[in-house]
Amino acid sequence: MATSSSALDKQKEVVLTGAKTDQAVAAKPLKAERFVSLDTFRGFIMFWIIGGDALAAALAAWLHNPVTNLLTYETQHTPWIGLRFYDCIWPSFMLMVGVSIPFAYANRSLTGSDRDFRIHALKRATVLFLLGSLRESFLLGSPYLIELSSALQPIAIAYLIGVMLMRKPPKVLAAIAAAIWAGYALLLAFVPAPGIPAGTYVLNHNLVNWVDVYFLGPHWKVWPYVFQGWGTILSTIPTVSNTLIGVAFGQLLRSNRTKQKKAQIIGGTGVLLLALGFALSPVIPIEMKEWTTSFGLASAGVACLMFLFFYWFVDMRGYRKWTLLFVVIGMNPIFIYIAVYILPIPQLVGIFTKGTATHLGAAGPAYNALGILVLEWLVLFWMYKRKIFIRA
């Protein structure tokens, strides 16, 4: 068959320039798109953990106005019943872990098999779990394996489960998440503990607390936050639901649906979960420290809506210039999370700020808090520019 002149010209172009034909490009697996909105959202959440909350408290103590007072109120955990912004930080992380799984799998599949990815996930979950042990050991000054009521070990467990279920369709993932929330609600509602009636949601007098004291008694007794009522063993179970919702979102974002349709689904899910959480609250109190089902639903809803905002603002509207502030933090979350616990950053910053802070009076603590954030950000920016990303 004769070859047309246009086809010959195309072949010459490929030979001379190294350009690839459409067929060649299609045959090569494409690396998964990186969502700047996800990195920005992660950095925004991390900002409050690494010092934004301390800055908010210092500003409120200095300025005493309704805005700073509201900011510091929202950047502190609810004492027991209720929902504040700071209570939604951990649920947001659980969601983001799930969102990232389909993208990580897509990238890893370019160079390895499904089995390779699952082995990598197991190794990563193990490292995350042990980093939680390291953080707890630094906090208490003695070696401990279990991290009491903190994020790293639940993230490790939920991440591994998310990887195991990542090939399930979104409806199945949603059904499993709903079943976990429902099962946990029934567990707390109908299972008593010695001296504690079923359905008790009292601070440090509930099934979650009893299980922790029974299995982690010596550790629990030396933990400095026991009076706050945080749970560990049972309360890890419902955190998995957030991650499974995140996996479904990750699949959605990688699909061929329009961005508008993706945003509608994320927003609709957020509104539904938030409404369900508050609808249950008269029967099941919204308590983060037990991670009650009403809290799990409501906080997951807030996390979805926050993610929707960043997705709409950054990836849909294209406003990206400002994102560097948070992307720098969001690209190295594990590093900075561990660093703030094991490095004496406030003491190091205080060497250079305490003299000036003394003369600033009531503004001194805000000056110190800002100095800590600036130092942390500059270190992360230095790592970002050199493409140094510490991952588990």
C-alpha cells in the first residue's frame, strides 16, 4: 500500500526531532497528575499543628478582639462535647491519606506491579507506626510502642486498609465506611464495661476509656493528658472510614468526570456527612476524644468541605500563586510533624527573639510564635527548593 506524503513527513519529523506520535504517547502509561489543591490543603492543616495555634493564642492574649478570640477558640480542641475547627484537623488528615492512595498507586504502577505497591505500602505503614512510637517515647522520656491518642499510628493502620481496598468501586468503599461507623455506634451503645453501663459517654468513664486502661494501664497512667479523656484502641476503628471516603475521592479525581461534577460530588458528600453527624448528636454526642460516630460523620463532612474549597479555588479557578506558603509545608508533613516534637525549636528561636520580645510587652509571645513559624517555614522552603521530601 502506498504511503501518503503527509504520513512520510510525519515519520521524518519523528526521526529528525525525536517527537513521539500520538500512538506512542498513548502506549506509554502517564504519571498521575499532582493535585496542588491537595498539597495546599495538607499544608494549611499542618500550619496549625506546627505553630499556627500558638500564634493564634498569642494574638488573642495581646489584641483581645472578637476576631482573635474566635480564632484561638477554634484552634483549641473541644474539652469534651462539641465540634471546633481544631477537632477536624486529624479527620482531615485521615481523608487526605485516602485521597493520595489512588495517585500513589498510579505512579508506582509505572515501574512496578500491584504486589510491589502493596509491599511498599506495608513497609510505609510500618515506618509510620514506628514513627508514632518514636514520638510517644520522646514525649514521655521512655520507650513506648503504642502512641496514645495521636495521629501517626491510626494513619498507618487506615492507610494500609485503604491500600488493601483501593481497587473497590466508590460505592463499595462508601458502604464499608458506613458499616464501620454503624458498627462502632452499636458497640458504644450496647456493650457495657465493668461498672460502666452501655451507652455511657462520660469523660473518662466510658467503654473506650475502660479498654485503654485495661490494656495500656501502666502507660496510660503516666501519660500527661489522661485527664482530657482521649481514647486510643477502640477509637482508632472509626478513623478508617475517613480514609476510605478519601480513597473514593481519589478515584473520583482520577476519573474522566468534569471538574464541576467532581466538585459537586465532594460537596454533596460533605454536606450529607455533616448533616448526618448533627442529626445523630442528640442520641450520640459529638465527641472527638471517643471519636463517636456522630463526630466521625460531622468531622468527615467538614474535612470534605474544606477540601472542596481548596479544590475549587486552586485546581478549578487556577489561583495558585499564593499556594507556595502552604505547599512548602504540605510537601514535607512527616518531617515537620516529627521535628516539632523531637527538636527544641522554641528554645533555638528564643535565643534570637527573647531580647526583643521582652521589650514588646504583651506582643512578645506573638513575636516568639511568629519567629518559630518563620524558622520552620524557611527550613521547609530550603528542602522544597532542593526537592528534599522526607516520606515514610
